[in-house]
Amino acid sequence: MVKILGESNSVLNRFILELRDVKIQHDSLRFRRNLERISEIFAYEISRELNYKSVQVQTPLGIADMSTPSDTIVVASIMRAGLPMHQGFLNYFDGAENAFISAYRKYSKDGNFKIQFEHLSCPIINDKVLIIADPMLATGSSMVLAYKALIEKGKPSYTHIVSIIASKEGVEYTRKNLPQSNVSLWLGAVDDELTVKSYIVPGLGDAGDLAYGAKE
């Protein structure tokens, strides 16, 4: 299931505009905050898909019947760029458990690359709702590898994959290489092209560098 939130007009589209705008995006604090705010919107939308239970709460004047999510949530982010998104999800799912994946593109001399995993920190995820966050879904290969690494820690009841900007190629690759049930792909926008180095066009550039500074 693919859900593209940017297809409907909302304040989400202004936040994505600011992520893309070369005149704005070099303010790294604002860039990180926009990643966080966008993730809060995704968190709200995902909350509609959760299971709920009825509870009673004592108020100063009586008892109120309320509902609250009954799922245990695990938020997993792909570092570096996924860290502001991780915080956005925790702002709403403050009781969530947490997972972190260290992955990067390792380029060879001929310009080709493979996704290199260095570290995975994750709780047991059996029967929990898994949310995997990464701002960009370019080829889709890093997201698929991240999912496969995470499910070695258990079988989630449901998985929500969240990227702010994706390529059409990345969406198709992800759909073909992940289970067809119990997985949803949440996107802000889908762009048409990838460069020869697999950067999304028009995209926004390197999200990790814009959030945290250039790397060697």
C-alpha cells in the first residue's frame, strides 16, 4: 500500500518546499526542524491505522471514557539523515521503543556503489508496529536491506515505511522486494528521475549533509 500525502494540499507541502528550496535549505537548523515537523504529520496519519483500546480516566469532575493506542511501536531510523525524523515520531509516539541503523553508500573507483551496513541497534520486534524512517527513497535498496536486517529481530505485526521524497524507481523496487501484505509505504512526494549516481531529481540534494554538515 502506497500513500502519498503530498498529493493533497496541506501545510506538509510548504515544509517539503522549504526542504527543496536552495535558498532556505542551507539553514541546517531549519532543515532539521522541517524533517521533524514532516515526521510529526506522518505520525498523526499513521496513528489512524493503529489498534486502540478503551480506558477510563479520572478527571477533577468525574470519569471520562477514552481510547488510546494499544500497539507497541518501534521507531527505526537510518542514520544520519533519519535522526530528525526519528525525533518527530517520538514527539507523538513518546512511549515508542527505538532502533537505529548505520548505513551508507560505499563507492568504488568506477563510481558504482553498494549499501554498506555498519551497525544495527534494535529491540525484539515480534508483534509490534515497526516504523522505518529515512528522508530519501532513491533506488530503494537501502530501505529493503534495512527492513530485512530489522526483521531478523522478530516479525512485526505491521510495518510502516516513511520517506519524504522518493523516486518512481525507488518506489517500484521497494514494492517488488517487500511483502505485499502488512507493509505500507508513506511518502511526501514522488519525483520522476534519478541521476547516474542515484540522486533523486529534482529531489533536494544530500539530506544528511544538509542536516549535519558535509562528510568526507
